[in-house]
Amino acid sequence: MTATPIPVYDPLTDLARDAAPPVAPPDAPDARPERRPAAASRPLSPALQRGSLIALLVATAALYLWNLGASGYANSFYSAAAQAGSQDWKAWFFASLDSGNAITVDKPPASLWVMGLSVRLFGLSSWSILVPQALMGVATVWFVYATVKRTLTRGTLATTLAPSPQLAHWAALAGGAVTALTPAAVLMFRFNNPDALLVLLLTVATYATVRAAENGSRRWLVGAGVAVGFAFLTKMLQAFVILPALVVAYAIAAPVAWKRKLLDLLAAFVAVIVSSAWYVVIFQLTPASERPYMAGSQTNSFLELVFGYNGLGRITGSEVGSVGQRGPSSGTGSLLRLFTTVSGGMVSWLIPAALILAVTAAALLIGRRRSASAGDQSGLTRLPNRLVLGSLVAFTGTLVITGLVFSLMEGIYHDYYTVALAPAIGGTLAIGGAVAWVYRDRLVATLGLAAASVATGVWAYFLTSRAGGVYLVLGIAAAVVGVVAGLALLMADKLPRLIASGTLAIALAAGLAGPLAYSLNTAATPHTGSIVTAGPVSGGMGAPGQAGRQRGGQPPTGQPPAGAPGQPGRAPGGTQANAGPGGAGGAGGMGGLLNGASVSDDLKALLLTDADSYTWVGASVGSQNAASYQLATNKAVMAIGGFNGSDPSPTLAEFKALVAAKKIHYYLGGGGFGGQNGGSQSASEIASWVASTFTAQTVGGTTVYDLTQAG
């Protein structure tokens, strides 16, 4: 009697084929036949699949869009640049802070291209600035879902049975939910820093790499390279941190010869270079007189910014032009930075579980690969699907490498950088958990599932203990449920399927309780300024939702001229420009750097006087104050010295020439940091010259000098 062949899902060609039934050799009586995972359940209803995915995306959109206008213009630095880009195409292309094209922001332009177009289309408002960021967040969640689902649908977790579509869908939903509810993601997808676009592009690159690895598609791998290239144009060298993980993933998973793999990777590398370098070449070859000054550099060079202030300087701490008084998050790195600082509550909730499940899944997959390569006693010689292992490497590698970079960097570090880890955590947890679930009749799998649940519960208690109150109560409940569910998962292979599945779902829900609470707190809190944090626990330089503050003191250099107040005042009836329609926030001792100026109605009216006769209605030291004045008046304001006043642009001679040509109307005192932090003394020299040449007047609490009327 002939045995019926068992259908096998071919991991390399995605075609179902017949395979010989497993037969134990007669000389190996103790040999066990190849295990078969639990029988595949009936196909998932397309309506249920679509409905649950739509529910996830709609819920994510609601979380990211709810009360979005409360943050006003959020980071006025980037909002002003988007405003400038909507008024002038050169300013848009070069990411100039002002439409007069005096100086750029200290980042590449890609994220501002999106915001600038949105403002040009819909007008300047909180929503035109922030909605694109929220939509990027929804798209990121979808790409995590699509990557995980494709991995588990196109791949096989066992050699004798096609994968379960239900497992692939629910695991992918879990990965998307973990990404969406990471507090750092909620913060940054409701904010207008470049990180939102960066994370989306890197997630697209991961998806494209997985697509390429299915059948060795060079086209998809080149697409991944293009995504990384544009990520470079979003936040420079941070985009390249993901490359080692993607390269190894493709090398492991692609079903082609090594020579072909090397050629494919070379093509992708060329795509990265071309899609990133074209802008650098244009910028460097454009005469300095025809473009704005490159902020963050001392030599007006994009390349200096790449390898200095925004590049290796962040790793080594040698950042010419950076702020001398940095927050506690900067400085000496530590392997525990992502867990013991404010970053812990923003991103680390599920990192222990993700790493545990990644190790568990790798042990299962690599162990099977070795036994299959040697020809196991079941008679099967087929390798387990490489796509699952490759995708796991892509997500886990990104998580580990990026996490180590953030942990050990000695330069400027902000807690919100950790948003880059959110998709990696979601993808690692989903794929690692799915692999462990399929092989739950093996001790290593059940131990991994149990350890992940217990570790998540215990860590949730630790994180919520910092916040106290209702958060601590929630943390205790999550810890209890996580531990109990973990103990139950030790018997996952012995429990009825429905009970085992329910236990896994409860463990996941307990793990997401803390992130959900912190995410809701984040969404309910307006966030303005340059340094923001997520959740109810803050530290470093700022309170929740606010820009950082330092107590007392004046900026060390680049001070306003004699007689000017240390910071712009808050006149009655005035509006803080960076707060936008929602209006909130303030400038403390470092307000000129971290948050913008408060602009009174009288000052706004003065700046608008005969405004069309000047290229810049005013000039102020530091970008945040200049941005506030610009947003309040909708007219160009020059930021002397760039972000913190330390860039040598304009020089005193250049500033005098602009004043003589009647290009600048007013000089606004206050803010800025100047040369002590590694830049030139231009800001201080200009301030001194203005004070000695023109007459000061106080308008709305701010010292103003009319540069058309010499004293």
C-alpha cells in the first residue's frame, strides 16, 4: 500500500510540491519521525482579516491624530523651515530656515520637503505641519504588518506543512500593535522632527529587503537601497546603522548563488549612494552666494555636517558648535541607557521579550537547519525556510545594532531617538513569537514563551514604579498576569489549543498595558520645543511635553546687547509663536535654544511695519527665537549663528553689508549661545556692534533695534 504524499510548501520557489513521507530507517528503532506542527486551521475569513487590519490602522490613526492641534507648531525650528519652503522654492529645496535663504536647518531636507509641500497646499497650521507625521506613523505600522505577514506566509516554519494563514495574520497584527503603541512612536508621529520620515523609510527598506530575499529579486533590493538613501537625506548617517542587518538578512535568505548575492548587494549599495549623494553634490557645487549657509557646520559644508556635528561627533562627543551645557542624556554612554533613563519608559517595555524570543527562534531555526543539512533520521533533507531566519535577522539586527549605538554614543543624545527601535521591536517580537508558538512542543520554545511573558511583566512593574499612582497599580497587575501566563505557557503543548492561544493573547495584552497607558498620556499632552519626552515620567532637561529648562543664569556668550533682557518677555496679550493656535509652552533659562520666544501683539505689529520692503523683517541670535518671530509674522527672520548661535554666519562684515543695503529691518535681542560652544564669535560681535550703533527700545518685553535708524 502506497502512502499518500504530504504537501510541502517549497521555501525557495513558493510552490506546493509533494514530498516523500517520513520513514524511520529500520536500523534506528528509537528514531522519531519528523514532528508535525499542529494541523493547519481552516483558512482565515478575508473579511475578518481585512477588518482586523483596518481596525488596527484606524485605531493607530486615531491615536496619532487625536487633539493634534494642541501642540501648536510643535518644534518651531522645523515649522518655520516648512513655512519658508512654502514661500520660496529655493528655501524648500535647501531646507532654509527662512525664505530669505540666510541659513538652513542643521539637518538634510527630506522631511522638510514633505512638510513644506503640505503647508504650500493647505496653508500654515498645526495640522498641515503635523498630519503628515501621523500618516507616516500609520504607514510604518502597515509596513511592519506586511513584512511580518509576508515572512510567515511565504516562509515555512516546518518542513512538512504549509504555514497557517491565521498565525501569519495574527502575529503580524501583534507586531503592528507593538510598533503603534511604543510611547516613543506615539510621541514622534505626533511631532515634526525628521525622525518620523526616517523610521518610515527604514521600515520600507526592511520590507523591500524581505521581498528581495524571497526569490533573489535585485529590483526589490535596489528599492531597499533607494529607501535607505532617502533616509540619509532625512537624518544623515543614522540611516546607515540598519545596513549590516539588511545585508546579513539578504545573504542568509536569498535562494541564489553567492556570486549573485554579491552582485545584488553591490547594486543595492550603488542605489544607496546615488539616491543620497545627488543632493550632496548639488549642494556642494552650488556657489555659496546662491544658497543658504549650511547650519551646524563651521565651513559652510554639507560634508562637514555629515561627518562632524551630525555624524561621528554624535558617537565620539566631539561636536564643534554643539551646546556646551548639555542635558544628562548626553555624555558618557552606558549599556543600560535605554532601560534606566527616561528612554526606558519610552521604548524598553518589550525589548526583553523581543530579545528572548529572538534567541529562542534562532535556536529553533538554526538547530533544524543543522540537523536537516546532515540528513536527519526522518529521511528529510530539506532546509527550514531561510526567509523566516532572514527576516528575524533583519529586525533583531536592527534592534541590537541601533540600540547599542544609542546606548554607547558619547555625544548629543535625546530620548526621542529611540523611536527608531519601535518597528524592530514589533517585528522581532512577532516573528520570534510565531516561531516559538509553532514549535511549542519543544522545551526551548515553551521556555522562551514563558520567559518572555514573565520578563515583560516584571519589567512593566519596574517602569511603572517610577511614575507611581495608577501607573504603578497597572504595572503590578501586568506583572501578576505576565507571571501567571508565563507559568501557563510552560504547558502550552499540553493545553487545549483554544486555552493555549488565549493564554498567549492574555500575555500579550498584559505586556501592552503599560505602553498603552504611557501612549495615551503622551497623546493627551501637548509637546513643544526641541527636547520632548513621552509618558508621565520625565527627566533630563525638561518636564513632560515641554522644552527643557535650566534654572537661572544667562547664556554664556552671544548675549543680547547691554540693556536687553536675557530672554524675550511675555507681554500681556502676547502669543508664544511656536505654540501656534493652541498656544502653550515657554522659555526658561535656555528658552532661546529649546523653545522659542513669546511674541506680543505690539512686537508683531512692529515687525510687520513696511515688512515687504525688507528681505528679513528682523534678525535674532539662534534659530528658535528667529523661528518664533517668523511664525508669528509669516515673514522671514534671520537666525544669526544658526540653531544655537555658534555658526559663523553671517560674519560681522556680512551683517553690516546687509544692514547698509536695507535688507534687515530690526535686530531682536535675547537668546543664542554664541562662540563659547565651539563656533565663531560672530553673534557676539554683531550684538556688540548693534548695541553701540543703534538705539534700543523695548516692545512687549523684548529689546528691539531699528537697523534703519542709527543712534
